[in-house]
Amino acid sequence: MAIVDTFRFTDAEYETRLTRVRAAMEARGIDTLITSDPSNMAWLTGYDGWSFYVHQCVIVGPTGAPVWFGREQDAQGALRTVYMNEPDLIGYPDYFVQSSERHPMDYLAAKLTERGWHTGRIGVEMENYWFSAKGFQSLSAGLPNDLIDVTNVINWLRGPKSPAELDRMRKAGKIVERMHARIVEKIEPGMRKCDLVADIYDASLRYDADWGFGGDYPAIVPLLPSGADAAAPHLTWDDKKMATGEGTFFEIAGCFRRYHCPLSRTIFLGTPTQKFIDAEKAVLEGMEAGLEAAKVGNLCEDIAIAFFNVLQKYDIVKDNRTGYPIGLSYPPDWGERTCSLRPGDRTVLKEGMTFHFMTGLWMQDMGFEITESIAIGENGPECLANVPRKMVVKD
Amino acid sequence: MAIVDTFRFTDAEYETRLTRVRAAMEARGIDTLITSDPSNMAWLTGYDGWSFYVHQCVIVGPTGAPVWFGREQDAQGALRTVYMNEPDLIGYPDYFVQSSERHPMDYLAAKLTERGWHTGRIGVEMENYWFSAKGFQSLSAGLPNDLIDVTNVINWLRGPKSPAELDRMRKAGKIVERMHARIVEKIEPGMRKCDLVADIYDASLRYDADWGFGGDYPAIVPLLPSGADAAAPHLTWDDKKMATGEGTFFEIAGCFRRYHCPLSRTIFLGTPTQKFIDAEKAVLEGMEAGLEAAKVGNLCEDIAIAFFNVLQKYDIVKDNRTGYPIGLSYPPDWGERTCSLRPGDRTVLKEGMTFHFMTGLWMQDMGFEITESIAIGENGPECLANVPRKMVVKD
């Protein structure tokens, strides 16, 4: 149904994705796959909307197009965004919404049964924000066989990006470039953090006539903790004034039609302390080493080990992973939740895989982030955005 | 631990909340309650951060303060936001994050066992975005007894707001007033929707010297579909130009320190069609009837029935609920997910309960929203924001 078409890829691209999903299902002996991850739903069908706060999913049955399943009122949104036709949409009545007596998964079980898709091996994503423990119990109760865990089966397929997907990520890269430029332009001691966040949103959203596009909402709000609070990576902003003598990291992403380009930088107001200068030196050198290792045929851990080796030289301990795959995403996370850039992860790097090389340091009394988003290529990585790779110092 | 204190309520308020939770546990014979809902976690402890994309929870054991459980790096954020002390925080190592071999709930089971909280009746929220089917399986496997479903037990306690909470919601009301005023000021035919969204964010965030505060991020991004797309309630924006002859509804919320005041209005560019004029008349009259019924001692359904009766008079069918409780929230939803304003919901209205009276109409080829957020009082409702209650027409 082509009503709103700007969000969608070509039908051929969706058909290719479906074929790849069916092959993965066959390899695991799965007859019907149910995905509740909104990113997987969008990747498979084009579905887009802020409706993941109620139960919804896409069903890949043994034959035919994917089937969208969701709240009846959201079927209107599906009609406008998916590449399938109206008979491939199932809306459940509103009295299933947040009811303590009825569960949308009861309705799904009945609909699967109507289509004859209730038998055989049915896969669900057991580890997903949007498939609750109760949803699992309700669906299980309505179907004859035990459900099979297919967590991340589709997420893995999303790893290597198509040219059309990379194009979106480069556009997201343009947006994040503008966001960082705006921060450098606006930040100053005494500025209230909520005002800077308003500037960041402005730079992430507005239409640019030269580019011919504007921005979408990133899957995570801007994170910009200062001083000792920056030891805590996931605090959000307040309305206090920023102070001289403090470092602030900016963990933000540009987003274009749900595709993300995250990229972090650190700004010090006043004269940076030695700790910040040391962190910058170690991170920049470590990033060079990591980027050197980011090429087709190497492993995820190769990037991480190269980076960690440099940190070690500088006596810096980072006890968390140093990156994750990125692309199409909905809140609460812009990662794909498959491989990680960490020692022990022996995932082979392929052409077109995209990562946030997350070289952030969160220490006892400070935080420091200079990161890049990259696409893996035959001869090395492409940086998806071009933001000066250094700590910014401003008085 | 008082490092960042702006977000927190008084310790006494948290103690009162804990006492109420323990009473609810006792009534259900629950020895230990585990809540994964970030809103419940914040309400119980003050914890605030964008970390709900990994497993975390607050544990209310048989005795003592609540215990925060989350990723080790987020314990730094907990230290800065919760009212408890450091021994009441448990951080799990990073190799539990998004691993296919280890699950944070394995670690939680071990920690409960260490504290002797692994026996007895343990409650978990089976229907929650952040407690996955896999998390349920992992935790179950690590504990001797079957887990008990305590979905919404805390959410129900959050229903009636304290004076300090109402104060935050009124501040959120100020913010949403400014957001709507900005929309009316800025909107015009030919304006790109992403640019209007930038203006909306600006109005939702900036510090106001008269108020003495700035804004926080709402749990849902602005929804502002136009024309026939407004039949779909949850489409997000694009970068196209807005056109004369189309109606657009704005479903937005002000947010102050995680407390929300949602409020929707509809704007028509050009001369409104009869359908819009009719919808406005029916909704405004229906709202008056509904607000009349919104008082202590009445039932949730009384508000809905009063509203639906008026719609019926105008031959308008609305086949979804007409409101839900609101307050403290994190994405993906600013509702509390307990009662609903719909026929059949016989929840008794109490002083200080707060609702989004969601009188939106989504029809075949248009959408229309004029809504209010209200606090229930002895003699009727308090509207938490003051935005002219009418359709705005602009050329």
C-alpha cells in the first residue's frame, strides 16, 4: 500500500530481506517466526510508528508476505508505511490494550490458528523489550507446541547494510556533524544545560535546503553529563548552569528515517586537567589502532584488542565493551544487540557492517568520549561522519 | 547519597512510598518484590537515567531499604540519584550485557541468594517492557520457587499524587502551555514538519527565568500527523511541507523532572471542513460532560460514559478508551497502565489521581484531538494546564 512512501525502501529490497529471513528460518527448522522488535518489524516491512508501547509484531509464516499484527488503530499507520497489502494486516480490538483479563497474544494465537500457522515450530524473540514474560505465557497457552527462541536471528541479518541503508546512515552522519558544530558554537560557561539540549535538538531536526532533508528522532535522548557526573554514562540533563573547569561529553546521534549515526565528543570549559589531556592522547592513539583493525575478514575482537592494548600502555582500564553494531533503531537503544567490540567476540567483519566504535572512558570522577561510527570496507573503515577528532577546549 | 539532589523528593516521601509498597506486598503475601519498570524504580528510589535498555530493577526485600540492581557502570548514576546508600546498590559486570551465554537475571538470583531473599514468595512484573521472557526464564531457573506476578502493584500505588508530585505536574503544565503557544505562533502553510518539531522541542526544553526551571524529555516524541495521515494516531513526523486545507493534531506533553502533562490540540490550515467543525463541537461538549463527572467517588467509566453519550448524540463512534492515568514516566509511554477511562472500568476516583482525558477521534480520513490533563478533586477536576480549548484555524 503506497500512501506514505518516503520512509520505505523498494519492494525488491524488502523481498530480498524476506528471502534471507526465510533462509535463516529454514536453517533452524522454524516454520513461523514472530518478531516483536520494532527495528526488525521496520526492516522487514517498512512499518514505522510510535506504537511499540502496546503489543505488536510481524509474522513470517511458511508462505507469502510478512503479516503485520498490532492494535486496530495502528493498522491505519501500517497501511501507510508497510509494503504489503491490506489483507496482510491484522488489527486487534482496543479492549485487548492494557487489560488484566485479555492479552493481545491470545488474539494472535487465534489468528495464527485461523491461518493454519499454529502448528510446527514457531519462533519468538525471548530477549526483547517488547515481548513480555506475560506475552510469552499467553501465546504459549494458545498454541500446541513449545515456542522456540529466535532472539536476534533477524538482528544478525541486519548487520551488513545495503547501499540504500548506507546512504541513510551517511545522511544521519551529516546531521550529527551539524549537531556537534552547533554545540561548539553555543556552549559557554553559565549556559543552562537544558538550553544546550534545545540547540542540539534544533540541529538534529531542521530541514537543510542543500541536503534536501531534515532529521528524525534518535533512539536515545542526548546524554551530556559534566564533571564528576560524567562518571555515570547514562544520566540525562538538568537545568543547571555549566561551569568553567568541567569537562562534558556529548553522546548523541543524528537520525535519518530511523537510521542512526551516533558520535561522541568531549568539551572542556576552561583549562583541561592533566587527566583529560592524558585521556585524549590515549583514546586518539587507541582509536587509530582500532580503526586500522576494522577491515573485512578481521574479527570484532581485533578492533577491541587493538584499542585496549593502547589504553593499557597508558595505564587506563576500560572494563566494558568498546562498540556495537548500529543502523535502524527505535528507543530505547540505537545498537543492534548482536556482536560487540570486545575481547572474545570472534564475529567476522563483513563489507557494509556498521559499528559505533564506542571508545568512551567513564572513570571515578570524570567521563571522556571521542567516538566514531564506521562502515567496514575491504581496505578499512569508512567514517560515517566527519567531525574533528579532538577534545574541544572553550573558555 | 546526596550528590545530585534536584531530581529527588524528600527521604520522608520515599519512606512513605516504601511503607505503602510493603503493605501491598503483605496483602498479597509477597516476601520480596522485584520491579523492572523504570517509573516504579524512580518512584521508589529516585533513580533516574537512560539505562533501561539493559536489565535493571529495584528489589524490595522483607526488610531494609530498597535495593537498586543494574549494570555496574550505571551504579554511578544510581549513586547520584537514589536516596539509599551505597551498600544498597548492586552493579553487575559488563560481560552480562547483551550476552547470549550469561543473563543479568542469573546474577540477580545469586545476589538474592546471598542476602537470603531467594526463598519465600517473590513477585515480578510479568507484563512490563523491561522484564523479558528470557529474563523471566533465567530468574526462575535460579530460584527455588515459582515467581508470582505482581504486574502493576506499584503502578496502582502511584495513582493518587502527593502535593510534591502535583507541583511537578503543574510545572509540566506550564511547559505544555508554552509548547502549544509556540506551535500556534510558528505554524503556517509551507512550513516543513521537522522544522515545527524543532520549535516544539525548543519550547519544551528552554529555561524560563520567571518560572525558574527548564524542561525534561517526554516519554513519547511529538506526534503531529496531518490530513488523512491523522487517521493513524502514532505516525511520527517527516520533512514534508504542511499544506493549506489540512488539519493536524498535536499530541505532545510537557515534562518536568520525569512528570508529564500531556495535552493535545488540533490546528486547521485554511478553512476547516464541516467534519472538523462537527468534531470540534462534539468533542468540546463531550469534554464538558466528562469533566463534570471527574470527581472524587465517581468511577473511571463515569467520565467515559458521559463523553461517549455526547459523541453518540452526534453519531460519532470512538471505539477506544478515552483516557488513562499519568504522572512519572519513561519511554515508551506516559501512561501508568492501570485503569482506563472506558465503560466497564469501575475504578473509584480518588483525590489527587491524574488522568489524560484523551478525547481524540481517529476517523477514516482525519484525526481530531482536543484533550486535557486533569487532577481529580473533591468538587471536580483541576486542569493541569491552561490552553485555549478550541480548534485553531490559521491561514
